[in-house]
Amino acid sequence: MILHMHGSMKLVVKNILPVLIIYFLYELSIYGQVKQPARFNTVVIDAGHGGKDPGALGSTTEEKDIVLAIALKVGKYVKENLQDVKVIYTRDKDVFIPLYKRAEIANKSNANLFISIHANYISDPRIHGVETYALGPARSNENLEVAKKENSVIVMEDEYTTKYEGFDPNSAESYILFEYMQSTYVEQSTMMASLLQKQFHHRAGRRDRGVKQAGFLVLRNITHPSVLVEVGFLSNKAEEKYLKSESGQTYIASAIFRAIRDYKKQYDEKTTEMKTVKKKEEKKMPDITYRIQVASYKRMLKKGAGVYKKFKDVYVYKEGNRYKYTTLSSNDYNDISRKLKDIQKKVPDSFIVAFEGDKRIPVADAVKITNPGK
Ligand SMILES: [Zn+2]
């Protein structure tokens, strides 16, 4: 039994190592350069509901059909007009997809943006208009009700209590967790929401109900900017008719496409700007290295002799007709000064020297560059 456990533990360690390395490289690549992809190149379009889940029911329509038609049009416009952008649908036909699966599809794709498309329903038939949500705590009961309604689809999923860790879509208490939770991408998500609302109003002439926040499960686990659009109310006769019509769907899809286009433009400009700034900084920062000089000879020392016995890390440079021996290195003057104290215990007359590239320069000049204000 013990042997068996030991064996399997070894196996785990063996398997986890490459994963750790890949993860480390990944971290390195995202933090070493720009955190997100350099250019906007992937969008996930999520048509809400589907299959056995019709979503909201109008007098002659089902939410799942209207949002699918709009989603497919949006994808078509993006493919036609933004050829460097990949479109991923969470569904492109009438099928049931659990909410957690939608987030999975989005996260696997490493997309720049996730747009979930829905239609609304409310008891008051006069209410109409378009609203866009980013993930966050609901600031009004009305917004909370929208999230509750959209989240309640999980009860149609198998094992939803385990998949969503006991989340009860109809209990207000479940939503407390969103009070403490804000998407890392709240700023970008809100920006996208504003672009959408602007287009719904100007391009499609819809009533602008504004940018809102609420706790939508479908957005909760998404690892990039994400929004949920309620394109209108099926409970309002005129709006239902509009959303059902070919031209209404075309206008709404066109508005969503335009917001994606504008978001991409801003995104690409920002990342190009960041790159230029970084390049300038790199140019401004010369390659300064401090070392500690510990010896100087007319002849070159054999490896293993003299200072090589005292120090592991020895760097030699030639100045005039002498070979000078240094140890340790740092790009920071304060750091090398601390190290000097230890080295002086072994070689009392050792001192700091500075190099720009391979060229020795006065320490005072180097300090001006690496530790300005000192
Ligand atoms: Zn919905």
C-alpha cells in the first residue's frame, strides 16, 4: 500500500514538472512582454440559451432563436470586415450548452473579448430598450432580477449544484459573493459596454438603458474582458416585433459589430503605444554593470590561482598593460555597495568599478544613470 502510494506520488511529481515549466514560461512571456495579446485577434460570441432552454418567451418568439440569429450576423460582419479577427461561437445552432461550458470555450480560445447576447422579459409591457452588463455586484433590485433570470437556466443542467458549488440562482444570498468579486477586466469590460450602448443608440436607434453591473454566472469564470447584452424586451410588443424582424436583427448585429471594431481599434492602438514606450525606455537605459575589483596583475593569472581560489565568480578586464580581476556583478549601486562590505572582509582594499557594456566608466557617472538622485 505504502509502496504503491509512493509510486503514484512519484508519477505525479514527474507529470507536474513539465506543466510547471510551461506555466512558468507562459508567465514569463505574458509579464515579460505585454500582458495580453499584442493585437486584438479573437472574439467569442455567445448566443444565450438554446435547445431545451428557450430563454425568455415573447408572445410569438423565443429568446434562444432571436439571439442566435443576431449572434450569427455579428460573426458574419466581423469575418467580412475584420479579417484578422477570429470568430468563435459558443453555439451556432439550436443546442443546449451549460453556462460553465461557455466559459470553458471562451477561456480555451484565449480570446480578447467575450460577448454574451440575450433578450429580456419583464412584467411591465411598457418597458423597453437595450442594456449591457459587466460582471459585478448589482446596484439595483432590477439588475439583480435580470441576473437571477439568466442564471436560473443552470437548473436545467445535470449536476448543477456541484458544478456551481451550491450556487442557488434564485436566492439573493448567493449573490453576496459578487459583492466581493470584481472582474480583473472590469475597466475594459465597462469600456466595451459603453461602446455597445453608444452603437445601440446611434446605429440602431434603440432606447439606451445604460451600462450596468450584476452577478452573471456565465461571466464569472471568464479570464478576459466580457459583457452581457440584453438586446431588448420580448415583453414589449413593438420591441418584440423589431427583434423578430430581419432588419431589426441586422441593425442590432451591426451595432454590436461596430462596437467590436471600435474596441479593437482602441486595443490595438494602446498596445502599439505601450510597445513604443517600452522601446524608448530600453534605449534610454544603458547597459551598466558594477563589479568589485579584488586584484590587478601584469600577467594573466592561470585559472585556479590567486583570486580564483578566493572567489567563484571572477571577471577579468584589461586596462593599459594590466589585467584586473573583479568579482560579483549588479546593475544597482546600492546592491553592489552592500556586497562590497562582505568582499572587503577577504580583500580589504577591494573597491567598486563600473562598466557600460564592456567599457569601464567612472562609478559616479554610472550612479547618475542607475541610481539618479543618489
Ligand atoms: Zn437570456
